[in-house]
Amino acid sequence: MKKAILIMSFLVLLSGCTDDKTNQISQSVIPEANDENCTDAVFNTIKNKLERDAFKSACFHRSKFVPSPKVQW
């Protein structure tokens, strides 16, 4: 009984250890975030989800904050 529990606990601990490369950012070049590259067509060409999300985030955060003029009511 103890041996079965030991084996099962060992298998549970190893279940989290995978060689899954789909969720790791590779060394490929992510395009520069500009008006030409920040389109759905370019988003869909990036296969890796983490790289695609990082590129989308760079595209959405490339604008600068410009405060609106004060309104005197």
C-alpha cells in the first residue's frame, strides 16, 4: 500500500514537468510595433501564443498619453 502511494505521489509530481515549447517565447524576431505591422494579418502570422500576445501588447501600448485641455465651466 505504501509503495503504491509513493509511486502515485511521484507520478503526480512529475506530471507538471513537460517539454511543451508552445508557451515559451522563442528567439525569433518579433516585428516592430508600428502602423504597418499592427494589423490582424501580422497578428495571425505569429504562431507562438506568448509572442503574439507580447506583440499585441506592444501594439496597443505604443500610443502616448496626451491630456485633454482643461474645460472651464
